Amino acid sequence: MQQTVLVDAHVKFEQNLREKGKANATVIAYSKDIEQLVQFVGEKGKTLVAEVTSDDIDNFKSDLKQKRYTSKSVSRKINSIKAFFRYLIGENIVAANPAETISHPKIEQSPPRVLSRLEYRALRDACRGDARIFAIVEVLLQTGMRISELAALASDDVDLDRGVVNILAQNSREERKVPLNKAAKKALMDYLKVRPRSKEKTVFLTKTCRPFLVRNIRTAIDRYFRLAGIKEAKVNDLRHTFIVEQLKAGTPLVYVSQLVGHKRITTTEKYLELIDAPDMAPNVQIEEL
């Protein structure tokens, strides 16, 4: 077997996914997951594919849990890693599959965490001095989009004149249009005034003009959760909060489901259990939080 460098194998795997016609969101997700694994084992001094063991992948899984990734996110990353090594086996790059025996974490169906008004206002106050993070928090809170969708958001997807954002659904080529209310629009406009000048189309950038990655967005917001004194909260809770607040305001269930990109309306229905006194009168206005 050839001694293939992990970074090179990663590039070939991504090319193979694109050649197979996988959706761009899928390719990006798989690629980022493998990039994390490569970086993790690289810190242990391993740079070759053949050096990666089952213990390395198990340790990577444990590291993700310590960094407070959800069981669902960890499970997705395990799927990516398994697909990566199946590809390497098929290409005769490795003889054995170290990911074959890796188990998925048990996904507990606990109720979604919803931020109280006091909490999300405290989060706003904590990050108000950081135009980029403030805009990210505001957009997530006011649109209910997924963090991966926000990270992939391009300037062409945002229509500030009409107050609409086009979101490319995960793992598909379908788009949905979501209104930008005044709060989200103003936060975006304030960020765009100080955004680094770059030809990069991704809306949210680092100071070095590179796309702001999901894991870095999550780390940054977790920091502001701590500064705001909000315990046991995650970035996805902003999405949960949007859904519950819209349902509380009487926004039709079907419309909320369409806004957040749920494949099944039953997924949205589960949030009704979190509403103490729902008023479900027909209303197509987006509640501003």
C-alpha cells in the first residue's frame, strides 16, 4: 500500500464527492469534518493515512464531546469519517478500515433549549461591541437559519433592499426565502460597513478575509454566552428560540416549518409542547425578537 499523506487523501476525497455530483453543502460538510480529523491526528504527530487507528478516531470523538458538540453533530462527523475510509479502501490507499468499528453516540431526544427574553437580550448586550458576532446572533435569532447555512451565506444571497435572504437547504439544491426584519437588516448593514474588503463572496469573514467557519462561529458565540452569564446554552438554541417565539406569536405552523427548512411538519409540531399559552390565530407576520 502507498504511503499517502492525509492532507492529499482529504483533497482526493473532496474531488471524488464533487465528481459524484453531491450537493455543494454536502461536500462542504464532509470536507470540514475530515479536515477536523486531519488536524486532530496531526497534533498527535500523525500525517499519513496508514497511521490513523481506531483509537485515534475514538479519541477524536471524545474530544468533540468535550467541546460540547451535540450527539447529532458527532454522529454526522462519524458518518463522514466512515465514508472517507470507505473511499480510501476502494482506492487501495489503505488495507484496513479503522473507522469500521467506531460506534455512533446515543442521540438523546431531550427537549430543545429555548432562551428566555432576558437571556437573549443579555447575549445581545454582551456582543454588541462586536459588529460581526452581533450580526450573526441577530440573523440566527431573527431568521431561525442553521449555523451551517449562515456560514455558507454569500453576498448574492442577501437582498437588503427587499429584506429577504435566500438560503440553500442542507444536503440538497433547494432554496428557501426568509424575510429579514428590521433588527436583522440593521445588524447586517452595520456589519457590512466594517466587513473586511475582499473578493470573497461569503458574507461573514475572518480578519484575514477567509470564510468564518462553523466551528469558529460556535466557539465565538459560546464565549459570549459565558460573558452574558447564560449557562448550558448552544448556538442552535437561537434557532429553537426563533421557532418557539414565532409559534407563540401565532405564526402558522406550516409557514414556520417552511421558514426554518424542516423536511417534515411533525418536526415543527414538537415545538408546540414548549409553548405555555399558545395563541394560534392566523398571522403571517414575522415576530421581531
